Amino acid sequence: MTEMPATRVDHVGIAVESIENAEALLFALGCEKIHEESSEYGEFTWATYVLGDASRIELIAPDDGSESFLTEFLDRHGPGFHHVTLEVADLESAIDALEVRGVSVVDRAEFEHWSEAFVPPSNPTGALFQLMEYYEGYAAHRSAGDRLFVGGEPL
């Protein structure tokens, strides 16, 4: 059976109406904001916060006037837990290993500096899992640089 490649929790994503309003709690908890940018998809902004050496939290908020999966999520559920991102060393191998085990993987997307796919929340945990493989250059194009990686380096 195909084995799962090296994998680790990269971050937990929380859907919010406003990053500015929500981040006050993260600061009170001791988080440091290291990054904020608009999504490659458009329609939302994401910000990354670190807590200690390896804990990362992401806030995602819709851009003003946009309609997307995120606005639909917030309309249906309100602010709260949205997804867990798992960094994988090899996305293709991860997808193969999951599909061999009967796990549905959807919405594969390829970008210049990373690729991703999702395990939908219809799985027995009810959680949305984002599988993400970083490529060379990912950190170089972001102000936080290598701090975006757990331990300062991708798998």
C-alpha cells in the first residue's frame, strides 16, 4: 500500500469577518503577526500568526464586496474554525496514499510556488483538510520569509 509522505500540521485556519478585529485576541494570547496578503484566488485576505516555535494560526477574512466560499461559510456558520493545513513533502504521493485508503481528495490547484488539494469535511472528522506542498521560492516572495515554515524550513 502506498505510504503517506512526510507530513506535519502547518497551521489552523479560522474564518473571520475582519482580521483587524479578530487579531486582538491572538495578540492577547501571545501570538506574533508575521504576514498578511490577499489570496491568489482573490476574494479574501489571509494573515499568519506564530505562537512559540512551531504553532501557526491563520485568519482568513473576505475582501469587501466579494462573494466566495468564505462569505458562504461565514453566512452559514459565522466566524470560527475553518480548516487544518497539513504540509506534505510530496502532494502527488499524499493524494495517492489517501485515495488508496478510500479518502476523497478534491480541488487540486497548482500555483507558481506551491500546490494544494483538499480532503472535504464530509470525512468522518467533519474537518476540512488542506494538503499543501511548498516549492522553492515560496518564502522568498513573502515578507515573513522562512518564518512561514514550521521550524524555518519546508519539508
